[in-house]
Amino acid sequence: MPVKIALDLDGVLSDSMGLWVEIWNSRYGPPALGVEDIREWDFWRGLGITQEMFNEVFDEVWRSWARLRPLEENIGEKVARLTQLGKVDIVSGRAVKHLPYVKSWLKHHRIRYDSIFLGVPAKNRLNHTVFIDDSPIEAAQIAGTGRYVLLRDQPWNRHVPERRFILRVRSLDEAFQRLVGEVFPGMLSQGI
């Protein structure tokens, strides 16, 4: 069975929280909020706002896709390296209405992928072999199914310890190394 990698969008490929914070601060600051201040997944509750208000700012983030930075330099090359291991799908809880912006952003950054799945409510129900994600909630649910999650280090997931099926990574290069070294050892040398 070929390897299927589910690659998250927000907080893994794109610095969407950086732009979210920038938009939030321009509208509602001071006090200014920074990405490092976001210490929990549902941090918006601590701001005293509704999830709808949180999502409205995210809508603006993706409408402003041309301003949205990737989390790493040469992101397209790094994703292309992952395709050496198998099929790479973009899998996100991001709203389906953002699809045109997401595709434009991916094309602009030369990110190749096999399929896009947006609006995914529970990634653990998908049939991917391994996941690269930043959600502590998704990580726990996926690991509970006996599949690996490479948890992209972010302030909102630092309370999650590494354990069987949850491996912390700080970059896509590190994700690739951990995949070939720990999750699928010997895969490249066997030509799989």
C-alpha cells in the first residue's frame, strides 16, 4: 500500500496565524497579540470573542492570500521532497469557500500536491498513512488510531509531549528526516 501523507495548511505550510494576529491587532489592539501569546488551540475564547468572529478574521486572512507568508523558505521544494515518499494531499479544516484562495496560494508558492481536502471535520477518519499537522486535538485523535502524526511545533501545541505515534517537528525538512528515519526506515533505499 503506498504511503499517503496528509499535509495541513494553516500552521504547517502557511503562517496564517501570523497574518491573523496582524489583522486582529490592526482592528482591535492594543494590547497587541503575538503568535507566541497563543498558548491553546481555542485561544479565541480567552479574547472574549465568538468562534464566528475568529472565523471572520480567518476569512480575511485567506482573502488576503497574496500577503500570507509560508512558514518556511523554499516551501514548494520541501513539499516536493515529501512526494518522494508517496502521495501528498493538502488536508485542512479550512472552510471550503476558501478553496480559490488556497489554490492560488499553493500555486504561487509552487507547492505540488495530489488532492485538496478542505472542511475536514475529523482527520482521523481519513485513510492517510501519516499526518503532518499542528492541532493538538487532531494529533491525539489520529495517534489514537495507531497512525503517526508529525506535530509541527507551535505555541498552541507545546503542552503535547512526544509519544508513540506523535513526533514533534520544527520544519518540513525535519519531518522528512523523521519519516525516512523512524516512521518508514529504509523506505528510500528500498525504492518504495
